[in-house]
Amino acid sequence: MSDAMEGNLNQIVEVIDLHKSYRLGKNNFVHALRGTSLSIKKGGMTAIMGPSGSGKSTLMHIIGSLDTPSKGEVWLAGNRIDNLPKKKLPKLRASKMGFIFQGFNLIPTLTALENVALAAEYKGLSRKESAKLARERLDVVGLGDRIRHRQSELSGGEQHRVAIARALVNKPDIVLGDEPTGDLDTETSREIIQMMKEVNMTTGTTFVLVTHDPEVADSCDHQIQMRDGSIVDDSASKIDGSTKTLS
Amino acid sequence: MRLLRNVFRRKVRSILTILGIVIGVFALIAMGSMAEKLTLLVDGGIEYYKDKAIVSEGGGMAFMASPMSKDRIKEVESIDGVKVAQAEINMLLEDLEAVNFGQPPMIVGTDLRGQEYESFEITFAKGRDLKEGDHKKVIVGSDLVNKLDAKVGKRIKIRGEKFEVIGILEKTLTGPDLTVVMSLADAQELYHKTLPDVLRKELKAEDLVTGITAFVDEDHDPDKVAKTIGKEIEGLSAMGPKAFQDQIGSAVGVFSAIITLIGLVALMVGGLSVVNTMSMSIAERTKEIGIRKAIGASSFKIIRQFLMESGVIGIIGGLIGLGLGIAFTSVANAAGNESGTALFLVTPRLAISAVLFALILGIIGGFFPAWRASRLNPVEALRYE
């Protein structure tokens, strides 16, 4: 465990000197992340902002174990995850993380209930248990009466709520959202932000949201600004100064 | 249910793929059931010939044998190992008008000398067996009942002569099903009439036989006895069970293998369409695969899901193909029964292996696409539009 993690157990995520480069063509490398370090407080809401190509989605994918860094360390709830063997990652994602994607990304052939239950099934729960949990979560997001509807029968806001219920079904340590309000109109967007805040406050689930939307950022208690693969501003460092080497 | 919804998310495409499997399984059932029927016929023959040597003049098969003198029975019985020799007339029930697959309907006339030594079990559905002194009486094989409109006690016409039906055989699925059995004397008369004028004037009906069946002692090898008959009696040749198996069995074996292979090729083509469909389906669902991986699906679960989908395509196609195959062969057999030519036999092993093969083909067809799906990078898959 790193010194930072040992010393600060109320941090859910610790990222240390993270680099990520992609090879484009024979000798051409794109550096998506250039030595990024940050800490995310347990139970908080963090917004990662920045222009397109700034590396915010790459950072989120690496924190979410969907991608691997070229260099650096990622710690989740006191455990280092960047060097875990590939076959252990699905279980990690199923049990510790929830994802909300831009465009909701529901599976169109499945009903709202099945979409939510699927995440619990992947965690290893039986179909029956998964369906029970999914029904509870859909109740929480106010869709208890829409569980048999498929994506095409739900409004954008409803689809989004299904995605939130899916992200929460396994009681994850952290929910990662990639442009979670990107496809929504202002009113629905507000409604969704409100819902995430409520879940955050009532359950203590940590949210990390990659966003362009200033309203989303404003509703978060921690904002991170990125540019060209580096963090250029981190509100947490202004408050307690305990983290990060800003690049 | 989820599985079926996924399979039928592109209805037309899935139905066409299933149709490919249906056609393949149907072809396999149609071709395979013909092979099964032939194999059973041959197996029945092998069973029948296992303790016998079939003697004919100059060689040739029973139903195309040339006439020979009945007196030759004594010569055959003089050979060591021959228990008893039975004189027979084997002739076609009617002259063939077309090329016939399998066995044509036959008349067998027998002097019943071997009756008590017969090891090939035949049971009667109705009526009784022939006995000494029966005249103008016949036993009818099960596949000829409709064709001849036979009922026990009823008189039927065979080659222009009237005969009383005294027994109807239980189905054996082999040679006897297509056979009418009568006394040697009755068959000799019928056979005599079929001879060309010149021969008819020269030969007496009661002297004629077309074959002799030598019943071999248990402690003698029928193949060796057959060989001895051929060697020691001039002008006669004899065939033991091994010769029957070698000549007929292997020829039918090759024929069966070829027609089964044709069915298999048809099914393989269906299998290739599964590969195509699953590849397209997985390409379209790249993003879905990314979502599944992001929310915790392991590679194994992704592979299992797509294999189950392709397996479902295989099994649906297999079951429909089997149903159509059974329907077709039943109708064809019913139509053929009128003329005494039931060509197809759908055995449980054929039905089970055809459906199983379709299922396995579906799974194999889906394997490569499913494996590729499981290897997709979740980040790239999520970006896919």
C-alpha cells in the first residue's frame, strides 16, 4: 500500500503518476495521460472536466479497470488494481464498481428489470436474487411500475434512471459516469443530477463523473480540471492540500 | 426467453439461418433413413444367412438365379456339414417396371424341409405358418399387406393365380416384409409360366428350383461348407454368410455412406450460415458486449451466451428439420406401401444424432464469433456505434 493510501483510509481512489500512451501507426504515440496523480474521497461526488482529448475518459476507464495504464498505480479502497491479472477484473468491476455511460447503454432486448438484474447476475447472484435486488433498485429510482418495459418504451430520463439503478444494484464502492447527462435536456439533466446526489447522500456511494456540463460539476463537492493528459486544477488540493502533485 | 429474444432480434436473418439448418437436417434424415433401411435389410440378411449356405447354379443372387434341377438337393446334402437342403423358388412378385432402390417384392416357394431347423425368428401377426400339403395358400409379408389387400382367409391374386392368405407376418424391417411365401409346388407353377416358350416345353414345373438353401450343422463353418459345395459339385456355387456380408454388406455400406455424406454436406452448409449469422450478430452487438464486460461479464460468460444463442439456432433448426423429415418419410413410405416399396426408416439413433449434430454444428458455428466477442476490448467496444 502506498504511503498516501496507508495514511488516508477515507480515500476510495488513489491514482499515482499515471501514464497512458497509445500507439498510432508505426512510430507515432499519443500520450493520453502524462503522469496524473489524484485522490478521491470516499462518499464524495467528484467531477472530472476538460476539453475533448484531455484524457478524462481515459482516466475514468483506467480507474474503472476497463483499461490499463502504461505506467503508474491505481488503488481502489486500499487495494492496488492496475496490476491485477486480466481475468480478475470482471469480478472487480461487478462487485466494486458501477458504470453510467453516455447514451445510457441499456441492452435493447432486455427489460428494465433484466438490464438491472444482469449486473447482479454477473456478480454471481442467482436470477431470482438478482431480480429481487433489481426491483428494489428500480423502486429507489422511481421506476417500480416500469420494470417490464424495454429501452424503446422508456423516455430518455427513464432510461437514465435504469442505468443508475444498474450501476447501484451491487452496492458498489464507486460509481463512474462518463458524460452521464450528455444526451439529456436541461430539465431531465437536473432531475438526474438530483437523483445522483440523493443516492450519494443516502447511501454514501462515491460518484466520479466525467462531464462537460457545468451544472453537473457545480453539484459535485470535488472538481478536477484536465488538459492534454494532465490535471491542471483540483479543488481538493485547495481545501486540504493533502494530495496530488499537480502536473 | 432472453435467449430467444436475442436470437430473434433480427427475425428474418435468424429464420433464414434456421431454415439452412432445417434443410440440412431434413436432407440428413431423408438420406440417412434410406441408408438405415438398407442397413437393416442387410443386417436381417446377415442374420438369416448366418447358419446357411445359399446354393445356386453358376452363381448369382437368389432372385436373379437361373433355374436348376431339384435333384441337386441330394448332391448338396451329401456334403459334410450340411444338415438338410431346402429347395426354393425365388422370383419377383411382379416384373419390374422401374429401377428399384432396396429389395423388390418377392415370391418365395419352399419345400419346407428346413422349416424345423430355421433359426431366423419370424412371428405371425395373424394366421399360421405353411405346412406340408398346403396348396394355393400364401403367407404375406407386412409391407405387402396393403399392396395385395391381404387378409387372413381372403383370396388374393398373385401373378394371375388365386391364393388363399393363411398368415400375415409381423414386421421384421428386413427381407420377409416384402415377401410372399408359398409351397414349392405352387411357386414352381408360377415360375414355369415365366420361362421362355422353348424352355417351358422342355422343363417340367415340378423339377425346377432356383436355389437351394443348405442348413449347416452347428459345428461346421457355413463359409467352409459353401466353399466345399462349390468345389465338389460341378456347376453349382454356394455363398456363405461371410460372402453375403462381403458382397452385399460392403456394397450397401458404401452406398449408405455416400448418401449419408450427401445429407451431412447439406447440413454443413447450414452450419456455415450459423457462422455468418453469429458473426454479423456479434458485429452489430459490439457495444452491447462492451456494456456487458463493463458491468462485470467475464470472457467465459460472453462466450457462453453467444454459444447458447447459436446452439438454440442449431436445435430449433434440428427439431424442425427432424419433424419435416419424419413427415416426409412417413408420407413417402405410405405412398410406397401401396406398391410395396417403403424406402425410408427413421430410427431413433438417426433422429437423435441428426438433432445432436445440428446442435453441435450450431455451437461450433458460433464458437469463433463468440470467442472473438469475448476478446473485445471493453473500451473500444463501448465506443463502437
